[in-house]
Amino acid sequence: MKKVAVIQSNYIPWKGYFDIIHDADLFIFYDDVQYTKNSWRNRNRIKTAQGLCWLTIPVGQREDRLICEVEIPDEPWTKKHWTTIKQSYAKTPFFAQYREFFEFVYLESRWRNLSELNQFLIKTISRDFLGITTKFEDSRQYHAQGQKLDRLIDLLTKAGAELYISGPTAKGYINEQRFVEAEIELVYKDYSNYPEYSQPFPPFEHAVSILDLLFSCGPAAADYVWGWREHAREMLPELAQH
């Protein structure tokens, strides 16, 4: 059964985003849809000594553009972001392990397009740091037709999806019958019960960028996203015997 997830690219997203990627056989960046300001597309949060801090890429307030059309102005935001990240996480156990890569992103590269930056970060973190083998594609290659749910189902059909993994917030407004008619099984991702880890600057907060988990846990990061579920399933037969 071909499992497909379709989500707009986000800036250094939280662990739940990567949890969905891991569940899918194919992950499609849905960046040829409307850009929305003040969303996860161009910003995310990290922990600092002063509390939660937004890292926001300045892309202007215009909404009459697609995500893939959002250009990044030539401003010194990259150095500011890296300085804030470094100040907050330099003392974490695995900061040094990932430092070279993020210095390349923030200090040695020039990013002109939001979608390009987001997709590069997500794919690299998935493959190189979390060991995810999911295939990545871009919705633009499918030329999906229609509006809203019609367009999504057309995209899924063209991608050969047999199962669609949706974020849980869609449950309140999605028309599940449409998926039945399209013969695509619909499942909602469950973000509950993620285990806590040794996170800087208590109290613990789940809804922060994946950077927090990487710098804190390093190669064990995946255990705190999906590995704990796999371990729990392995323990069930043992518990049943007692």
C-alpha cells in the first residue's frame, strides 16, 4: 500500500512534521498553494534562556503569491538566526556535531526563495540526521487541478496514493467521504505521548523546532519521534506474558 503525505514546506519544522515524513513512502511538498503570513512557512520557535523565541524569515506581508513564489530579500537575517541558535544551544551535548552544516546554511549560503530553503533543510535533516528513507517530490510536477480538497485528491490520485496521512487538525473540516469515493484510505497522524528529553531551559516544550531535539539528543533524536513507539510495540508481547 503506497502511503503518501502532502504538506506545505515549513521553516525548520517541529518533530511532528518529520514523524509524518517517516510514516510515508512518498512525501510531497505542497508549495504551489497560497502563502499565508504569520504561519509556519517562514518561522518557527526555539528555546532560549529568556523563554520561547520566534525565528522569522522576513518575506513581507503580501499574501497574493504561492509559497513557491515567495522570495527572500537580501537582508542579514541568516546571521541573526544563527547567532540566536548558537547562543541558545552552544552548550547542548550535540551542537558541535551539527554546527558545520548549519554554518553552511546560515553563513555560507545565499537563499533567494523560501520554498527552496525549507525543502533543502527538511530533506537534509530527514535523510542525513534522522535516517529517513522516504522519497521526496514537489507538487508542481503533478499539475494538480481543481480547488482545495478537489485539488488535493487529484494530486493524490496522480501520485498513486492508496493511503493518505493527514495532520490531526484537518479532522475538523475534511470531507472523509471524498476519500472513500477516490478509494484512498485516510488516516490522521497522532502527535500525542511524545517522550520528553533533556531539553535546555525548562519547563519542557514539545512545540519547538527540530533543532532543539537534534542538538539535545544527536543520533538518538529519532527515538523521541517514532522510535519510542516501535520500542513500545516490541514490549507488548513481553508484557502479555506476565
